[in-house]
Amino acid sequence: MGSWWPLLITLLIQAMTSMALLTLPVMAPLAAKALEVSPTLVGLYIAICYGGALMSTLLAGAAVSRLGAIRVSQLGLLICAMGLLLCAIPWLPAVFMGAVLIGWGYGPITPASSHLLARTTRPHQMSLVFSVKQTGVPLGGMMAGAIVPFLLLMMNWQATLVAVAVACGICAVMAQPLRMELDADRKVGQPFRFGSFAQPIKLVLAHRALATMAGCSFAFSVVQLSLSTYLVTYLFDDLSYGLVGAGVALSFTQAGGVIGRVAWGYVADRWLGASKTLILLGVVMALSALATAFLTTSTPKAWVWIILTIFGASAIGWNGVYLADVARQAPIGKASMATGGTLAFTYLGVVIGAPVFGALTSFFGTYRAGFLALMAVSGVCSIVLFLNQRRAESAQT
């Protein structure tokens, strides 16, 4: 089997689970009306999803070791599909349970893919390959932003959720032929233990470099998911965009993320290194959030698309550089566990960040307040990373 197969299948699975998670936020104005709740509660939905992901990602290392990365990814897709079907029931408790299941399915996907790619990727290509794989997240967001609004023109929002669930199931079936070879390293019969929850966190906290990366991912994930979650509703409510137009704008941010993930991975591998690249990304995020906060109904669409593309390239483009550095810093054979441990902090940022964004929006009566908060978060993170970089350089000299 060619070395590109692990990258291709992990890219496809990442894209489908990302689309599954973002399908409901894209249709938030319609679904919220049917459920008789405020669209700002979509932040709570995202928090519930990532709360579930936080739990399941901590078990991903042990699950991958026993079942294999492909099997864990297939199970993740099927659990996401079950969650989407529950969200299609117009009853808030069902949507709540659906969000939990989507999170449970989404959580193990990245640790599983990191396990595969760490085994099959040459060291000097790590940032680029991991960045290409992580384009699956914005690619899934592009699919959600471009496909879901048009499906809504042909069918109701419940049927649209069912259609995305079916697509997740088809993707799980497509991965089956690769399972025997790519899961050959699984340890059949290895027991699951309750301590498996704590092992990834202990591993991260025991290594200063991994702990620093985890803190960075906490802040950046607040920016990334707040942008992806609230952009459509911000454009719809504050800037009077139609649902299709807002979905297209979301696709521009996700397209920027696709391009950014590959470009930043290349930059990190060839020129700046991971630390300096992440500092630069924080600065670009802060400036983009500031520009987004001051968009108006009279801002030309071309400028809106340019700003959002740059925002997406930074706020969605950082993950590949981060994950490659985590895999590089992890002890040998511990890439999936280290990834799961750092992703717990990443998901915690989403659990906290998205509802806070929604609360700020409700308190000030505008989504602009939330975007200004994102500017502050990314700016502070960039300063901390810069100071850590200076400290590390001083220690070497």
C-alpha cells in the first residue's frame, strides 16, 4: 500500500466528522426557530459536543492500541451519525444527547490519525503532512457551509441532518478495506482501565514542551470554534446576510483554513519552525478578529471575503503545525496518547470559549463584542509564546 493512503483516508474521515459537528451551527437560525430557542445557544451546543470530545479523546490512546486507528475512526463516524439522527428530533433533550454523541465520535479521530501518520511519515515532512491531514477540519466546514444551505432549500432541516448522517456511515464503510493493513499493529486483548483517562494528561504535564503546546491550543481553539460557530449567525443577524450568503462566507473562512494549514506547515518545516510560526499565527488572528468586529452592512462583499479568508487561514490554520510538533515532542510510541492529552486542553478551550462568546454577545447585544474578545485572547497567547521563545533561546546561549 502506498504511503499516501494513510494520509488520504485520515483526511476524508476528518472532513466528514468536521462536517457532522458543524452541520447544526450552519442551520442554527432555522433550527433555533423550530425549537423556540435563541440562536446564540448554538455556543452551548458546541460546548456540549466538545465536552463529549474531551472525554473520548482521553481514551483514544488506549482504544487505538487495542482496536487499531482505522477501527476507532470507523466507530467515531458511526457515533457521529447516531448523534446527527438524534439532533433531527425537534426536542431539546434529544438535541442535547445528539451533541454528546457527536462529541464522543469526534474526539478520537485526531489521536487515531496522529497514530497512523506518526508511523508512516518521514520526520522532515511531519508539519506538512499533519497540516495536509488537518485540512480535513476546514474542508468539512467548507462542505457544511456550501452544501447544507442548499440542502435546506430542497428539504427541511431534519432531513438535512439525516442526509449528513448517511454520508458519515458511507465513509465508515469506505475505510473498511484499509483496516487489515493499517491496523496491523493493534494489541488485541489489551484491557481498558479507568486510569486510561488520566494517563494522557499526566504525560502532557510531565513534559514542559507538551504542556506549553497544550496551553497554546486552549487559547487558539477558543478563537477557531467561536469563528466557525457564530459567523453564519453574526452575518445573518447583524449584517443582514441571507442564509446562503452567510454560508458562502463561512466557506471562505474554511477555504482559508485549508490553504493556511498547508502553507503554515510548509513555512514551519522550511523556515520559521513551529514556535515562531505559532507566534505569527496569533498576531494574524488578533488583527483578523479586530477587522471582523468592525464589518458593517455597507462593507463590500469582496472585502468581507478577503478578511474572512485571512481570518480562517490563521484561526483554522494553526492545528497542523501544533499537532506535528506534539507528535515530534512525544515519547516514541506515545504519539496518540500525547495528542489525546493535548487535545483535552484544546477541547476545554472550546467548552469554555464558545459559551462565553455567546454570553458576551447576549450581554452587549452584538456579536462584535465576542470578536473583540477573540482579538484579546489570540493577542495575549501570541505574547506568551513570544516570551517563552525568548526564554528558550536565552537558555540555549
